[in-house]
Amino acid sequence: MSALANRIRRALITFGMLVSRGFDRVSRPGVIPGKVGAEVAAWSRWGFYIMPSNGPIEAMNRDLRGIVGGLLALAVGKPERLAKGLRGYRISAEYVHEKVLHGEVGPGTDIPILISLGRYGTQIIETYPEAFVQALESGDRRAVARAYFAQPGRVTKWFALYPIFSSLVLGSVATFMWKALRDGPDAQKYALCQLAIMESTLACEEKDAALAELRKTAPKTIVQYEYYVPLLVPFGGTVQDKVHRRSASGEIIDNHSVIPSVFNPQAMQIAQSLCCEMISLRSFLWLYGDEQVAREKHDRETCRKFGPDVARRIAEQPRYPLQPEQILELTQSGARNPEEVVTILDGLLRERGLDAVADAMMRARQQPA
């Protein structure tokens, strides 16, 4: 990297940190203090901009090239390009339609898909002009004309759905990006509350129920980092390529997604790394004040959230490695005693309104071994 490029990069990072610190004033605070806390909050916010660029925004660009570029190619006698674009566009809509079938759209869920977006995605799938697309793939312009005039209204209406669907996708992305600016730091407390539940002496079924109650308190941007993007089928992949969450007892939790998503593997890895090594590991290090203990808890939680393969990748090739000065800042007060750790975690659960969960954990601790 040239000296000029390095100066520009450093200036952009400095500017980004200033913007993030400004949003800290109107955000739910995290737990990590000082410079490290500011960096974690900034990366949490920036991550929500990186992920869409490798997901829905990338898909919109791909569909734009496929459909608009395909129509231009059709005008000069190259229908195959439009056919390819329409096949790709169907994949984008089919991904949304699958969420409709699973009941994962609208304000009643924490999945970031609007009811209106789901409705148009379903229309695109149900009215897909298969005969017209096959004619385009044949390259025979007369066959294309026959296929169009056989159902002119249906084909024209189907094309008209494209700008509506795309604008709804863009609006959804913009809305969640704005919310992410305020929600970022709270992910630290959320990670610690999960740790509190998993560290408790509750039965596995009780832990799963407590985690479900905790999820109800999570901002949707945190759900995006942890429960949504990382667990989808990657674009261009198959169900064998997706990762799975584990229950408290270690059983795989299948979200039943089988349609390739608009998120590529890089977007998924960014979400996984932000959730685990950036947010959880640094929060655990602040909590325990002991690097070895923090890493042990982090590795276990990463396995639970995304499976052993992801945990191995993050351990061997961290995207956001801890720097010596960060470790020193987070451990300078020394290791906390177990009673202090329990008190902090109990307070974080109650702060989220999970008094019943905290009380159950307290009763479980007081029972004789």
C-alpha cells in the first residue's frame, strides 16, 4: 500500500470513529469502556454496511445488469442474456418467498423482511413466465415473439414487478442500516446475557427457553448478525454449505432454509466474525479480565452459535484479531472473582427485563450440588 493510500485509509478510519462516537450519544450503551469499546461499537455499526454490500445490494446490482442489460441485449438480437438475468432475478424472489412460507415476514417476527416485500416476492414466483424465458434461452427471436404475444399481459406485468420489488429491498436495507447505527453497542450486553444463561446450572431445556426469552429483547440488527445472515444458504451454494446453531444440549437447530440466499459467503463470514471475535470475545475479556478464560468461553459459544468448523476458522484465521494493547487495556484491572462476575451478569439480565430468568438462575445456584 502506498504512503498516500495509507494516509487516506487512516483518515477514513479516524472519520468513521468520530461518526460512531457521535452515535454513541443516542445509542443503548455497551459494557466495554475506553478505546476498545469505541472500536467495537464502530465495527459493529460498520459491519451492517459491509454485509448488505455482499448481499442484497450486490443482488440488486446483479439483477439490474441482468434485466436492464438483458433488455438492451434483446434489442440487438441477443435474448440469451435476458434469459440469464430473469433466472437470477427469480432466485432473489424465491429467497424472499421461502421466508413467506416459513412465516418469517412482517413486524411479528424479528427477520428483516417486510410483509409487502414478501407479497411481491410471492407474486414474482407465482407468475414467473417460464415459457417466455425458455424461448429467450433458445435464442430464436421468432419463438421469443410468439411466447410474448401468447401472454403479453402476464409478461409485461411481471416485468413491472421488478422496480417495485427492488425499491422495497432498497428501503428495507436503508431502514436497517439506520437502526444499526444506534443498536451496535447493545450487542455486547446481549452476548454477555447469552453467556450468563449458558454458564448457569439450569437444565438444558430451561437454558433453551431462557435464550428464547432473551432473543425477544434483541434489536433486529443483532438478530441480523447472529440468527439470520450467518445461518442462510450462501448465494450459489447448497444446503450442505450452510452452518447450524446448536441447542444448549448440543443438538443441531435447523432453520429449514434450502433456497440460496442473496448473501455470499463473505457476508456470512463477516457476520460470524463480528458476532463472535469482535463482540463476544472482547466482551468476555472485559468481564473476566483473563484472556485464557475469555477465549475458552468464546470458543465454546462460537461452536454453539455456528458450529465447530466456523469456530476453527475464526481461531485459525481471525478477521478481527485482538491486539496486545487491546488485551492489556481490557485486563489491566486483573481477573474478576467469580462472585463479581455473577453479579454483573445478573444485573445485565435484569436490565433487559429478564427478572424471571435471573431469579431461576439464582435458585438453581442455591440448590445443593
